[in-house]
Amino acid sequence: MSNLRVRFAPSPTGHLHIGGARTALFNFLLARKERGTFVLRIEDTDVERSTQGYVDAILDAMAWLGLDYDEGPFYQSRRSELYKNKVKELLVSGHAYRCYCRPEELEAKRNAAIQKGGKPRYDGRCRDRSDQPENSPYVVRFKTPREGYTEFLDKIKGPISVANEELDDLIIQRTDGTPTYNFVVVVDDAEMRINLIIRGDDHINNTPRQIPIYKALGYQIPEFAHVPMILGADKKRLSKRHGATSVMAYKEMGYLPEAMINYLVRLGWSFGDQEIFSLEELVDKFNLENVGKSAGVFNPEKLLWLNEHYIKTADTERLAGLITPLLTDKGIDVSKGPALDAVVKTLQDRAKTLVDLANSATFYYQAPQNYDSNAVTKFLTEDKKAILELMILQINRFDVLTSHHVEQLFGHIIDETGLKMGKIGPAVRVALVGTAQSPSLYDVIAVLGKEETLQRLQNAVDRLFS
Ligand code: GLU
């Protein structure tokens, strides 16, 4: 175990989206690579927008992606005593003060500042007041230093420096006694001994506000790495307009978690021009040095391409297990029909998603209800009746049908009729499947088996030729 301690700190105000999942992944990979500790903290202080449903959704998505954490989940909503004590500590040490300014006053001052073209900032009226008006509501503000600079070396963005006079006296506790984000995040990261914070660069302006709080509380300041945002193809911040952004929506659409992981890691990190990475390889190769400084662009086609790759190379039995519920939803009982493994084997080379795979597996379990009329006109011309009948005759000679037998069978038919496979194959395919597309006919017949094949051929003869 190294002493690296990283964390993922989602707010349960929505589903786990692509950007959040990538942040979680980067933290996870670095923790695994360095044999450090990955902490999960649920930032649920916004009681109005946080829900248990979203907590569960985030945990489910992390489990689906395989992003296991070593500690947590910790919930900020269960840590209010700690935050209250830390506010007290700052009040006692003089690093924070009670502010009794009323919201209307502040609003008026803010508007006046904006009209003058200045930055709306708290004017510090209560900063040095010594009286404590009784029974007046107050917030607690952090006494941000007025001179000097707050500086840090971001591991992705490089050196960052902000003049302290630019920083406001941040509210750390609201009138109702609840603490605010910039304060609790410092207390938690410090108390959880997080020493490297990897998060989205939408938080980069918060970091200079947080650093003085670490100092005031006597905490060690962690290192920071702010990861660039993810944009849509139009270079605007990724949103629903660009397609599904929630990780679990991709699960529903039939994506494999390893495709998602591979896709997410490449949104901002690279290793030469390599595109395909196994998880073990990522744990070995991932580093912050190769995280780019500019925003990643979300490209759904590439995600689909990766998914296709992973379906092609996935274990057949696993795929069968994954599509069983999808087939059940279609009313198919896979125990009544060919073995699903054998079915998947004939299809996994050309499916882009699990949904595709399930859709294309249905014909094995459901004999054609209708025949595609274009395919019938083109391939099942009157002269093909004899071929189907000949085939029925030949099949009856076998006890079982392996793909080797099927090859033999077509050999006989070609010999007897003098027709080419190019004429025979499509006719048999339409008779068996109802359309002109299917995997290799040899495989289809072998998987359907003798009885089902005979029945489908006979049906086609009876229904299409009268
Ligand atoms: N809870 C914050 C968010 O979801 C993350 C805070 C952080 O990483 O510091 O955006």
C-alpha cells in the first residue's frame, strides 16, 4: 500500500454522467496503479436536490463499471457535528466571523457594485465588528486574507496563482446552520487524509478559495489535478442535446462496461495512438502526465465502435447470460430452443450492442410469422419449391445435423440440381429465417437442428407455394 489517497465525491442530484464517471475512473486507476486508497464520499448537503434514488443510481453505475472503492461511501449529511465543530474552531481562532448583514442589504450593495462596473463582492462590513447583536440571524464567513496570493501547482494545468484580494469572504455556514460546499469539502478531504484531489476543472476556481481554509484549520494542503471538461461535437459543454449522458443509459442501450471504461479513459488521456486497453493495462499505464490540457470531445460513434470490438471478443457464455433477460422481455423462453451459447457464437461477430445481439437472436426461437415479400419475389421463385423439397428429403437421411453434415447436404443438392450455391443459399435462407439476412447458413441450420429446420422448410413450402 502506498500512501496515495484519492476520492470521488459525487453530489447525488442526478445520475452518474459521462464526466463524473471519467473523474471516478481516473481516481480509481491511479489508486490501483499506486496501490493507494480510493475513497467514495457522497456530497449530499444540498438536501433539496439530493435523493436516495440518485445515491443508489450512482452506486449502481459504479458497480456496473467495476469501480470498487476501498473506503466509504461516506455521507456528508451524517457528518454535521464535525462541520459545526470546525466552524466553531475558526470562529475561536479568528479565521471566521459572524455576518449579520441582511440579504436585502447585500443584494442592494451587489447591484450598486455591478452598476459601477465593479465586481460584486462582500464589503467586509462585519469582518471586524466586535458587537454581537442578540437574536439576529447570521451567517458565518471565512476571513479570506486580503494580501498576497494563493498559489498551487496543478498536476494537469500547471501553476495557478490568484490574488487574495480577488477572493470573497466566503460564507461557510448558512443562517440555518448548514455548512457550504467549499467548507465541507476541505474538512472532509483533510479529515479523510486525501492527498491528491482529481476532479473536473469546473472546480478550479474553488481551489484558491479552499486552500486558505486548509491553512486556517492547520491542515496539510493536498495536491490538485483538474481534469478538462467534456464537450459535445459542437464544442459546447456536454449535455442531453448531444445524446444520452448518463452512464446507465448506455447499459440500457446494450453497451458493455469494458467498452465504456475504455471509452472514458481516452476522453482526456492518451498513450501514443493506442485505442484499445484492457483494465489491467490501464492500471499499469495510466498517469496524470498524459492527461491533456484541452477538453475531450464526446464521440458516440467511437463508443459504439469500441462496444462492437468488445462484443466480438467477449466470452460467448457471458454474452448469452447478458442477453437472456432481453430475450425474456420479448417473450422468448430460451430453454425452449437452441442453446443460447451456440446462437450467440453465430452472431457476436456482427452485433454492435447487446440489444442488437438479442434482436438478431430472436429468429432462432421464433419461426418466421411473415416472409419479407421482396426477398420472396427475388429468391423464392417457383423453381425453388423443388429445392426446398429436395432438402427436406436429404435432411431426413441424417439423425442429427452438424455444420459438417449441412455442408455435405448442400453438396448433394448442388450435384443433383446443377444450381450454384448462390441460387440455393438465399432461397433456403428466406425459407428458414423469413428475410434475406442471417449468419452463415451452415451455422444457422446446425444451430436450429434437424427438427426445427425441417419444420421451417415445410412451412415455407406450404405457405409460399400453393
Ligand atoms: N460534489 C462535487 C460535484 O459533484 C465534487 C466536489 C469535488 O470533487 O471537490 O461536483
